[in-house]
Amino acid sequence: MKHKKFEWGYLLLIPGIGYIIFFIVTALYVMTVQSFGYYNYTGASEFTLHFWKEAFDQSFFDDLWFSFRTAFLTAIVSIAVCYPLSLFLQKMPGKKIFLSVMKIPLFVPALVASFMIINIIDYQGILNQVLLALNFIEEPLRLRNDPYGVGALAVQIWKNVPFQMMIMYSAIENIRTDIKDAAKNLGANRLSLLTHIILPISLPSALVAVIMVFVLTFNDFAIAKTAGPLYPTSISNLMYLHAYTFGEWNAAACIGVMMMATSIIFVIVYTYIYRKIIKHF
């Protein structure tokens, strides 16, 4: 039996990957042990569950639910927009120009994007002025810092649709033409082609797109801070408040651990549901 030779070229990856892994592992370690009382900057550094008891108050659960709801809706609405749009663009003339324009939000920082949308949906913004001029409303709507987080959700969708669009368009475009032609020759109509060819092949890309957008949105700070409701706010803002306003770094570490755990649980549950769905195709 022949043994594979060790590829020494992999060692060249150590400076880049090793640097990333070192700081990720170190940060996760410090955050985790800090949540149990170690690395305490304001008191005794010893094991305790006191900070976990303090972290789980009503504001924590309200902020956690707001962050989860915003991230979930952003991921689902974005993929619902991108999937049919990606299919439509396959045979659309001038699609390269359209895709280039759609990529613009990817180059706009989240804080800048938030202020741009705020100028549109603010109390005296363009949207309210147009609705008032058309007599659709009698007084301006409060969309910025609204209690339901509609403003923050709108910014997140605007920012993440192009990101998911790049993934889904590439996944659908790369489906081999001969497979689709063979299905058509065997009598498959457009609906059968979609449900038996396009969806099963592109669903793994949709899974990745939804997970990535969920994690990015769930951990968002800037957009929720500027366009989100005053209460509840995002879980990232709560973590910042504990660390920099109250100086409670250990409590902030507890929130950080819960943010990480929530993202991991979502990925596991969503992947499980995806595997159940894919069996029906």
C-alpha cells in the first residue's frame, strides 16, 4: 500500500491561516473564561456564575429576540428576492450592467448605508414627503427608530440582497446547459426543470447564502444603532453598553458567548431542516 507523500507546500499556508486561527482561538478563550469571572478588570479574578445571573435580565432576552428576528427576516426576505431575480436575469438583455449596479451596496460601509436609508425613511425624509404629496397619509410616518425595527430591517435587506445575489446568480448560471437540455428533450416543462434540476442543484448555495447573511446581520452594530429602535436594541449594542458604558466586561463576555452560541445553534438547526427538505427533491 502506497502512502501519500506529505505536501510541503501546505506549510506556506501557516503564516496566513496560523495568524487568523491564533487570534480567533485566543479571543474566544479570553471571552469564555472572562464570562466565568476570570480576567476581571474591576474585581477579584476567580470562578463565579454571578455575571451569568446578571446578564440574563429582561433587556437581554428582548435584545436577543430583536437581533434574531431581524437577522432571520433579512436572510429569508433577501433569498426570496434573489432566487427569482437570479432566474429572471439568466436570459435578460443587459444583465451585466444590472449586476454591476446591484453590487454598489457591497462597497458602501454599513454606517454610510444606514444614514443613506435614514434620509429616505426619516420623519421628514423623501418617502414621507412623497406620501404626503400624494395624500396617501395625513401625517409623516415614524420609520426611523420605530419600535418594530422596520427601518433597520430595510437597511439590512438593501445591504445584503446584492451579497446573496452574487452567490445565487453564480450558482444558477453554472448549472450545466446540457443537463437542462437533456431534461427538456425528455419532456420536462419549465416547472419540472425548476423543481427537479435548478432547485436541487442551487439549494446548497442558498443554504450558504442564508447562513452567512444571518450571522452577519445578527452580529450587526452600526445599522441597529442608527436606524433601529431605541428599545429593544441589538445584542451587539447591549454588549457595547455593558463593556464601555458600565465597565462590566465580564457581563459583556457572557453576552458575547451567547451571541456565538446562538449563531452556532441556528446553523445546526437550519442545516438539519435543509437536509430534510433536500430529500424531497
